[in-house]
Amino acid sequence: MTAGEVGESDIQVQDFSALGTPLPLWCPPPRPEGSGLEGTYVALERLEPDRHCHEIHAANQEDIEGKIWDYLPYGPFKSVDHYRNWAREAASVNDPLFFAVRDRRTGLAGGVASYLRIKPDQGSIEVGHINLAPRLQRTRAATEAMFLMMKWAFDAGYRRYEWKCNALNIRSRRAAIRLGLSFEGIFRQATVSKGRNRDTAWFAAIDGEWPTLKCAFETWLSPDNFDADGRQRQSLAALTAPVLVKLDPVLEDRTRA
């Protein structure tokens, strides 16, 4: 071998698998446009303050102690006018993209939810700003609303679906696990909310888990899953448990206590 020549044995073949799985067929998904999402029990409608605010504010007033606002960076609102002002600002942007949650049984809107931190180039989208009045909490409509939002995201081609909440919000952390989103950790001192420190708990599901999660939601939402008194035969938490790659340690500790 002459000077300057390189033999085959001298060539170092780079192991591209160590750099991450190649995604040759993946394309960034579209941004959500706010089109309505229809289910059996619930309808999600792009938030329109003048259309929705009276119904949602009236439903929120059922929470006498105002607990639904404890972990949100805004609220409670003293009057429908105050709530409308907030809603107009919230509805004026596309990230967060807010929806009104309408219970199809009553025909009334009783809460909001949004997509946020929408990153099509990364295939990542978050669900948040979830605020449901007491009448919607722990209902099939509420669960179906979360299912419809997750379904749209994965059907559109997003790879990652995130849920973040105040680490002190045990109900939200429990809800994330129930919906099949795996615990990913705590971001300490992530932000300041209402003049107080907020540590943020992270949860997520990824596209490879979606087929199993979709089946779990459809099984739970089926009328056959409820007896004549409306009691569930199978819990959603049990149906989504096989998908979880990591449980929330705080919830595990509370279960053992």
C-alpha cells in the first residue's frame, strides 16, 4: 500500500444505530386546525367565547370552593364577563388551541381542553389546560374527550402525545396514568404559577403504543362495558396498564400506604 492509500481494514464503519433509529418514511404531521371532534358522548368544538362562555361559566360555578382552578395559572373568574375576557384572549391564538367540551347527553358545554406546545417538525403535541366543571368530571363524556384528542393526534401522524401537570396535582397525575400515559419524571422548579413554585410532572404516550391504547378506550367506552346502573365492568386503568412503561412512583407509594 503506497503512502496516502487507505486499506479496508483502516476504515472505521460508523454504527448509525447508536445515533437513533432512522425514520426514512416519517413526515411532519399537520397542525390541528380546530375542527370539531365528535364522539358518542361528547363533542369538542373550537372555543368561541360569545357562544360558549355563559354555559361554561355557569357550569364552573357548581364548584363552590373553586377547586378546579387550584393548579391552573388563571381563574377563578368572578363573573361571566371576566371569564369571557379570558376566553377571548385564549381563543385568539392557535397554540394553545382551545376546545369547548360539550356533553351530548345534556347538550351543554361544561369545560375546556386544548392542544399546546404543538411541534409538527418533532412530531410532538401536548394536551393541557383541561378544566372540567363538576358535572363533567368522572363521566364517559370526559374520558371520550381525552380519547378523541389523542386519536386525532396519532391519526394525524404525531409520534408523541404529552401530558404535563403541577407535581402537587395528584388527581391530574392519576388521570394521566389512567389514560395510558407513562410517567417520565419531574422537572424541578419548572415555572412560577400564581406566585408559587411549580414542579412539573411529565407523562407521555408514543405512536407505537397507540393501537393498544385505542383498543383499550374503545373497550371501556362501549355500552357493553357498563351495567344497567352505569357501573363499569372493566376499569380503563386496568385496560391501559399493559402499555405503561413506567408508573408514577407517588401514586404507587399512596397505594401501598
